[in-house]
Amino acid sequence: MDYKTNKNKPAVFSGVQPSGVLHLGNYLGALKQWVEMQEQYNCIFCVVDYHAITVKQEPKQLSRRILDVVRTYLAAGIHPAKAVIFQQSAISAHTELAWILNCAAARLSDLNKMTQFKDKSAKKESVSVGLYDYPVLMAADILLYNTDAVPVGEDQVQHVELTRTLAQRFNRQYGQVFKIPEVVISEQGARIMGLDDPAKKMSKSAASPANYIALTDTPEVATKKIRRAVTDSGSEIKYDLKNKPAIANLMVIYSLLTNISLKEIEKNYQGQGYGEFKKDLAEAVKKFLVEFQIKYNSFTDDEVRQILKHGAEKVRPLAEETLKTVKNKLGIN
Ligand code: ATP
Ligand code: LTN
């Protein structure tokens, strides 16, 4: 069933790792959609700290970043009265279900196909088993809450497809338990590319900060990054993904921040060069960052902890119910 035609308010689940500074790609690819969805759906947004520890984290920094991801959600416009926000590690059913799925549904042949693991493990001397198993924990996150829809950036589509496969395989073997979730990706912002290289996605784990605009960058720093962002040959402002990937990427960012369509942007900048367009883009980014950061800095750690506590209390019974059903099916009760 299409999640939009589900008669009951459909359930939406997504998450972000507290593993680094969040950037415009995270906002435009994921958070912006979440904010729109919270009005119509039962939304649950998680801070996936157990995913973050699949690579080494400095403990003090991790504690800080968990709170900062929540502040990012709030500043983006997620409202705790409309959507539930919680921390993954607070609900032990996530890791329990992940273990069960490891045994009862996931196969090495599934995980061997995951491109993110290949990318993230390439050229690393030491790679944790957790990094390999990461998509199974993500499947557990989603399946615990009878999720209809999972709004994510394009890089996560393969993981949601795996979630569907695991759910179907479990249901076939043990009887109907899991709902089969659908992936939702933003029409335009699903893959924001790096400012320093339009062939690679904007990523917080990029080698250089020139790759991304962090949501916590000062407007001055962001303006500098935009000024230095790579452009294509020629000088025309034209949306041509194949021949002008760098300008196309900047146009998408501008369009999503201002609600001006790509066609209109092309029209508005006819006869003007990259410099003029970059100046306006920097203005739009500045406006966004200033508003975002005022909100981001307005929440205290205590407020954030309260939100996480209430969130966990709300989702715990749902997660425990699903886990109980699963255990019963397996004969573990
Ligand atoms: P990164 O590669 O930056 O370390 P990630 O994808 O590994 O990020 P998260 O930070 O947890 O991990 O991603 C949060 C959300 O942001 C996900 O839905 C992801 O698909 C989305 N996202 C990440 N980068 C981009 C991008 N460049 N464009 C659009 N969406 C993105
Ligand atoms: N793997 C995701 C984060 C994530 C997630 C989830 C997203 C963990 N569990 C469940 C959606 C639903 C990423 O963005 N890197």
C-alpha cells in the first residue's frame, strides 16, 4: 500500500548519526522533508548513536554531538509536540531485534552488496564488524515501529531496500509480523554534491571542509566556501546535470532554499555569469544559516535531555510490543 493512501496516519521513521557536523546536504536531503512530513504523519526521528560507534568516536565529543543532533532537528523545524525525538541506545529493543534479524533474516550475500560499506571500509586498516552489520541495525530501527515511510537521502536507498528484503524474508518464514516500508526521497535534494567536487556527495566525512557547508558555519565562512566552489567551463547559468554538474548542484541548493524553480533561476540569470549567481546564493545561504543558528543556540542541554527522555518513554512500548511478537514467533518467550 502506498504510504499516502494508508487510512490510519502513516508512520514515518528516520535518523541521523551523531558522528560529525551536519551540513546543508543533510538538511536539504533529509531534514527538510521531515519537517514537512511531521504535519501529516506519525513521525519518529531518532539520533542513531549505535550507528555512530561503528567507527571510532571520542566519548566526550559523542555525548556532545548526540545533544547537538537534537538541537539540529529542533532548529530545522521538528516540533516535539508533533514528532517524537529519541536516542537509539535508550531503547534496547533496537539492538535485540538487530541480533534476531542477523540470525533469522540477513545473509552475508545481502550485506556483501552494500555500496556504503564498500566505500566506508575501502583503504581502512581496521574495519569494525559493526560497520558491516550497520544496515541490519538500521532495518531493526525501521521495523520496530511498523514504519510506512522512511525519508532519507539517496545514499540510504539501498539500506531501505535491504530492510524490505529482510522484513519479507522474516514474514515468509515466521508469519506476518513486519510492515514493508517505503523509501521517500526528496525530488531535488536527494543528493547534494560536494562544493569542491560535484562528482562526490556532500559529506561530513569529506577530507576537506571546503566540501560542505556545515549548518554551524558562520555566514562568512559559508560565503567563502561558495566563492571558492568549483564551477564548470562556460559561464551560463543553466541546469545541465551532465555537462554542468557543479552549477547544477549550486542551482539545486539555491532553488531549495528560496523556493525559486530551476527554470526561473535560468531565466533570472540570463546574460549573467557565475559571480553574480554565487553572490545571490551566498545571500540565500546566509539568510538560512542566521535563522537556523538563532534557533540552534536557543535550546539548553537540559531542554534537549527532557525531549529525549519523553521521546524514549513514548516509543518504548511500541518497540517492546514488536519485539515480543518477534520473539514469540521464534519460540523465545
Ligand atoms: P556523511 O556521508 O555526511 O557522513 P551519512 O549519510 O553517512 O553522512 P547521516 O549524517 O546519518 O550519515 O545522514 C543523515 C541523512 O542525510 C541521511 O538521510 C542521508 O541520506 C542524508 N544525506 C547525507 N548526505 C547527503 C547529501 N549529500 N545529499 C542529500 N542527502 C544527504
Ligand atoms: N544509516 C542512516 C541513519 C539511520 C537511519 C535509520 C535512517 C540509521 N537508522 C533508520 C533512516 C531510518 C544514515 O543516514 N547514515
